Amino acid sequence: MRIRLPFAGIFLLLLLLAGYAGLSTLQLGSYVNDKVLHFVTFFLLTVVFYWIVDTSRRRTLNMTLLVCTVILGIGSEFVQSFLPNDRDFDLYDIVANIVGSLLGVGICAWYHKRMLERKRQRKHYDAVPGEDAEDVELGEGQESGILTASTRSRTLEEEVDNWDENAEDNWDDDNALDTEPPPATAANVADAADNREAKKRTD
């Protein structure tokens, strides 16, 4: 679990401003509608607080609801009623706080879910091999009759290119193999026997 310091700093600043405006004798209701001010304040507090802690989505959601919606949204009105600041307990202020906080939680949770889905999709695409990779198990390139350079015979140009003038010639061995008598077959043996019989008869 990691703390995002920029969001934590912004949240503390907003919390101090909201506390000063809500718990002091400062009256902003004459300039801005009090309920709108409560709604906007708790919307911003909730959105910023949601991204302070880098943890799982469920834990972040529960933590934000507890801190911003329940403790700050409801508890601040009870604290305000006990302070001598000429402010009375107002149920509609609590409603404005809760609505603004829930809207902030809903938007952040929706965006967080989409962000995690895109991250999982990127990991899935990175794990799948590209189209150029050969499928050895399926024998890709074999069923279609495609032969690699190692399986086909070399042409005359390739033989000339690969010829090494310093290599030892084996032409004599090839000629010796060419001049060897063909092996005797059964037909040749029978013809030779017939010739010997005919020669004996003539003698």
C-alpha cells in the first residue's frame, strides 16, 4: 500500500479550507447557496481522497465511504452543532454532503474500474505472440508446401557462390565411383552359366 503524496497534500489543503469555512463564524451563505457549497466541497474532498492510497479497488472504495461520506459528511454537522459559531444543526446539509460524496465515489470507482480493465487488456495483448511467430505445434508452413532453404536443393548459382577454391577436390573419388563395375545380378549370373555350358558342348 502506497501513499500518493500530491493527492494527500491537496486533500489536507481542502480539508483545512472546508473546516475553516464550515466551523468558523465565516458566513458564506450570503454569497453562495449553502447546500451547493456543501455539495461541491464534499465532492472535491471525496474525489481527491479516493486517489490518496494506492491499494485494491474494493479497499479504496470502502475507505473513502467511511472517511468522507460517514465521518466527514455526517460527523462534521454534529461537531458544528456543538461549537459556538452561531450555526445550527441542519439535516439538509448532511443530505448535500452525502450526495456530493456519493457522486464523487461513483465517478472515481467507475474510472478506476475502466483503468484496471485497460491494464489487464494490455497485459493480455503483450502475452499473445505476434502474427509473424511460427506455430511449431501446428506445423505452420509445412501443410501449405512451403519449404525452407535448408530443405530444398541448392541451385547451380548457389553452388558456385559457396565453392571454396582452397577446398580439396574429390573428383578422383567421384571418377572411381563412376568406373566401378555394376554389381552382378541374378540374370547376369544365369547368362554366364549358359555360356559356359554351350562352350563345353562345342568342345
